[in-house]
Amino acid sequence: MKIAIASDHGGFDLKEKVKAHLTEKGYEVKDFGCYEKKSCDYPDFGHPAAEAVASGECEKGVLICTTGIGMSMVGNKVKGVRAALCSDSLSASLTRLHNNANVLVLGAAIVGEMLALNIVDTFFETEFSGDERHQRRINKIEG
């Protein structure tokens, strides 16, 4: 599976840890930046990563900023992206099962590294349930 990943300066350290973790687990990771801790604008990196998921270049994505809120807004502006801000493993599981979320968003100041990696594992290991009621709701989101 090919995964798009992006962060701003506030999420840079966690992005590097998540990227290494995913690579170690055998995923192909495409890094859309940022590439240093110098202050930057999260849409410049989050938007191209979300576009890569929407276009099918990448199957799923991970966006990271300080709180995750800004990156959530960016990801969900891209048609075809269902970005979910998760700060616990239950949310990561349920957003895959019920919403078929294709982009995970993390807040680097909200979750520590160990919790973040657990959330990442849960997100990528959980399949969409395929239940008709959940698909019906996703269809309504997609418009």
C-alpha cells in the first residue's frame, strides 16, 4: 500500500517517526513535506498529500500538524478525501469501520509518539465494514 504523508513544522518530528514506523511495517510512504522544522504553512503540504489520495496515486494518507485541526480542514476540502482527526485508537478503528476514512490526521501536541503509532496501526489494520448503512452515509457525504 502506498501512503501519502505530510506535516507542517509543528508535526515534523512526529511525521518522521510515523514515516519510519510505516516503512518498517512494509508500507511505501510518499513524503509531501515539510522537510524541516522551519515555520511553514500546513496547506502547502497537506493539500498535495490529500490530492494524491483523491487521485489514487496513494491509497491512504496521514496528515500531521500541532493540533490536527488545520490539517483536517485542508484534507476535507479535497473531493474524495474523508480525513479523520483521531486522538485515540477507538476513533481510528471506528472511522475506518463506519466512515471508510482514507486520511488519518494527528495532532502532534495532542498525542505522544507511542499513542500516535498505536493509532496509526489501528487505522491501517482496520478494514471498512462494508455495511449498507455505512456506505449509504458515505455516499451522502460524497454528494
